[in-house]
Amino acid sequence: MMGLRVAGTGSFLPERVITNDDLSRTLDTSDEWIRSRTGIAARHLLEPDTPPASMGIAAARAALRRAGLGPSDVDLLIVATNVPEEIIPGSAPFIAEGLGLHHEPPFFDIKAGCAGFVFGLAVAGAMMDSGLVRTVLLVGIEALSRFVDWEDRKTCVLFGDGAGAVVLVGTEGDRGILGAALHGDATKLGLLRIPAGGVRLPASPETVAAGKHFLRMKGRGVYQSAVTMMERATLEATERAGISLADIDWLLPHQANLRIIEALVKRLGFPRDRVLVNIDRVANTSTASIPILLDEAVRAGRIGDGDILALTAFGAGACYGTVILRW
């Protein structure tokens, strides 16, 4: 593939922070119970009257600013999300409108569960390699707090809201995507789902009363599948990149659950001190988790020129994949 570099990163987390102790006041749970099972201590939640797209716009503006570029430089906007701003037309047009992309570049949503950002990165790289575009703005955004049942302690404690973004530009040299592995296992589509609200089961008084617009998750199945899926994709992507696991400087796994991350690291035999984690502070932000994690690491100076990153994720569908990226 042609060379590309991440010219800028950005992220946004809502100001409102909900701790485990806060949740214990309304749920049969505790800080110890949540931490021991998930590694999560707090999460950021979007205010009810705030449009979710505002998070993506803020993250995108930060990424463009750090790249030294403006909205007019964007050739393509890709937005990864599970639940769009509106079912029609999605989230991308709202972010494009908020950024002022008046030169009318193409934009679209990509839906691949929590792996959406990783899939979006691979799609962006392929489109750049084809010569269709030179500069891509890729955004991961999620406000799943609006779709969890706040009386179900098994799911509501897991998720937080936020957005992350990267600006990708073409470049000469050996930077860019070294290898990728993307997969989907539809036999596991029931592990994570929101049953109602789409064309299969449109919204009705009955679906609302039955709670079918809440996110439903089979926790044990997610855990068992996630670890093996990310392991397979990481090993496959590494092989395609022509490198070994020892060549990877930083592993950036989807921040779903600390137990999942630790099990993945153990199976790979990867050094724990080279695994980036922020789930304790932000919880599972789904498609936004990896770009938020990446932006934090870049701003902290942890990632340097030439570093090799492995970005790996799994999500609803079940979609999963890994991209190996030379910084």
C-alpha cells in the first residue's frame, strides 16, 4: 500500500463523570464489584440535551488543528459508530455540516461494531492506495449511554461516551499500514445487539415497553470470543506485515474489559508494559476507544516516529480485526 501517516489525532470526552460509587447509589453494585470484573472506575456521559455529533466535531477539529490542516483539506470523511445520529442519514453528514465541509467531499458511516475504527482505518488506507483520495478524516464516535438499561448492572457499568479522530495523509517512505486482517463471524451476531429500532423490528409502543431498544449482551460469550478473535487477527496481521510480535512497540486493544485485555496479552505472550490501557478512566467507548487511546498516548509523548503499533478490536456482528501501523 502507499505510504500514509497519521498527521494529527484528537479526542473528546464529555465533562460529566460518573464513578462506580455514583452507580452504587442506584444499583446493587459497588466499586469493588465493578473494578474486579471490568477494570473500570469511571466513565464520561454525554448530557441528555447534547447532540452526540458534537463530540465527533470536537475530536475532528482537534485532529485537524494538530495536523496543521483545515476542513477544506479533507478529501474524505469516514465516521465509525454503532448507533448513528439518526437512522437516516446517519452521523457523517452531521459531522460534515458541523465542520463546514463546504467543498462537498464524500462522507459515509461505517458500522462494524466496536471494531469500526479499525475497519475504517483499513478502508481509508485502501482508498488512499487506490489514488481516490489523499487526505482522510476518520472519526470514531459513540454515545451508548443512551442505549443501555441503567437498571441492568451487567451492562450499564461498562460503557462511556466519547469520540476520537485521526487525520491520514499520503506520504513517501515506509510509514503507514504494514498489514491488516479483518474478519466477521455472523454465527455470533446475537452476542451484542439492540433488537428493535431498525427495519426488522421498527419502534412501537410494544418494543419500548419490552425494553427492546436497550443494548443486550451475552457477557460470557463476548469474553470467550473476543480474546480468540483479537489473537487470531493480530497474529494474522503481523504475519502479513512481515514482522514478529517482538517488533511491535505498542499494542492498542479495544478497551472493552480489562480481563479481556489481560487474557489477550497472556495468550500473545506480549509484554504488559507495551500495552496501552485507559479503560479505568473512560470505560468502554466502543468505536471511539482506540482513537481516544491513541490520541492520549500521542499527546503524552509515548509514541514516536518509526514505532510499530498494533490496533486490534472486536465488536457486534461479530466483526473483528487488527491493523499494523508504522508511525
